[in-house]
Amino acid sequence: MKALFMTRDAAKINEVYDEKTRKSLSAKLEFLEPITDISQLDSREDISEVEVIFSTWGMLSLKREQIAGYFPRLRAVFYGAGSVQYFARPFLESGIEVFSAWAANAVPVAEFTVAQIILADKGYFQRFHRVPGKEWSNRSLGGRYTGTYGNKVGLIGIGMIGSLVAEMLKAYKIKVLAFAPFLSDERAAELNVEKVSLETLFSECTVISNHLANNPQTVGMLNASLFSRMKPNATFINTGRGAQVVEDDLIAALEAEPARTALLDVTLPEPPKPDSRFYTLGNVFLSPHIAGSLGDEVARMGEYMAEEFGRWSSGEPTKWGVTLKMLETMA
């Protein structure tokens, strides 16, 4: 079976599909020279034999007629990255299967979130000592920090990432409250979470982490009516999307209770505007959208796609297929 890598950024191929993964794929497939630019398609007669494409960030966007003309035997696209929105529809409409490694990207986000939850429960961020400074400084603004034992943590959204966070938190003596209207009681029991309203979650939890799906219905969903309910020493974590937060309302809540803390990996826009209060508030910690896969972590996405190819090629049930229906709601 003939295959090729296709992406505008050739360097990403070796990052996402590391040596081990490329070797395992090459044992099963005959790889042609990669395609890195749409202009190469007209000069490559060999690509008409390609049945499988592997890609990652920088996948070429093609129209249905281009797909039919250049890749008449193409059966599947394996995308070693997250969102397929910008290229998948013409392939799916042409009857070509599309698979995405979006689930692999959920793993580092969940790990990042759990690390922040544990630190937040200890009051680490409220007590954080920023250098320079010659004297020891306990930045605690008073109040009581619970630690993890018996504490309540709130998860907003129990999709792939929220579910992984809940699973990881089972290792701690923590009670997890979740806002997840569509989560079944059976699945909630499996994850050991209690379904509650957003109002209850913000009122009772000392750490609140946002994992809402990114769609028009969730824009501005987290607002003053919720942030004003946060406990005096509570921490709000956002690794979801900045659009889901009314940022002025969050800022007002942080100003009202300086011991409240916000850990923001995403904002709207990214980075925040130069005059944003996020830069000057001492109880805001900004990170530049690093929760997802980076460094060596990106190789997990290539590994997921190699494993998915193995299932697909042997006729086993696949895990990470994308459908036209899914494009209506997924990121």
C-alpha cells in the first residue's frame, strides 16, 4: 500500500512522527516522497497510487475536484494534530476517511491542569515569591488553604480533557464536582464525580477548572454571576478558550478578593492586549497557551495515528475517526 506525508512544514513530520513511529509505519507501507506544496501535485504522477496520507499541522487544503484528480485511490487521511476543520470536509464528502489525534493532545492538557490544581490547593500561587528581592516574602494574603485532602475541585465540562482530569484526580483524596449536563449518571459514577450546577460549583470549590467545548453556545458563559461566588482563596484555571470567559467580570472578581487567583493559559485575544489588567494584577498568572502538546509531547500524536492506522488496516474498530456530523460541533 502506497502512502505519503503531506504538510507545508516538512520539519513537523519528523517531530510528530518520530523515528520509532516512522519505522513502524514503513514496515507496513511504501512511502513516496512527501508533498510540501500544492504546486508539487501537478508534477507528481506517482501520487495517483497513494491510498493513505499522513499529515500534521500544515496539511494542504484541497477541493473535491483536486482530491479526485490527484488522489483517485485515496482511502484515508491520518492527521497527527488536533482540529481538522480547515481541511477535512472535502475529503469526507469524497468518501475518504479522516482520523485525528485530537485525543492525544488532551493528555498533556490534563497533566498540566492536575499539576496546577495540586499547587493551587496548597496556596502555592498566593504565596509565590517573585524575584528579584533580597528578603523572604510570604505572599499569603491570609485565609486558609485547604491542601488536597478532602477538598472540592470543580470541573466545567467533562469531555475528553475533563474526563482525563477526573481520572487523574482519583489518585488524590479530592471530591470532584462537575458541570456536565449531558454526562450520564453511569459515566459520572465511573469518573467519581458529582454533577452540579455552575452556581454550586463556583460557590463550593476552592479550585475551578474550565474545560468547556469551544462553540457559540459557550461564548461568555463564565461571567460575573459565577465569578462573584468564588471563595475568598479560590483559584480559577482556564486551559479551555478565552472566549468562554467575560474577562472584565473575572478581573472584577479578582480585584474584589485579592486572595483569589487566576491561572490563564488562554485569553481573548492571545496574547492579551497591551493595556489588559491581566498584566498588572498580582493574582493573575499567565502562560502562553502551553498546556497542549509541545516539545517531545507532539510525538504522542504521531503514535496515535500509527496505532489508528494499524486498527484501520486490519479491519478492527477505530477510535479517532471524524465525521461530517462531528464537524458541526468539534473544535
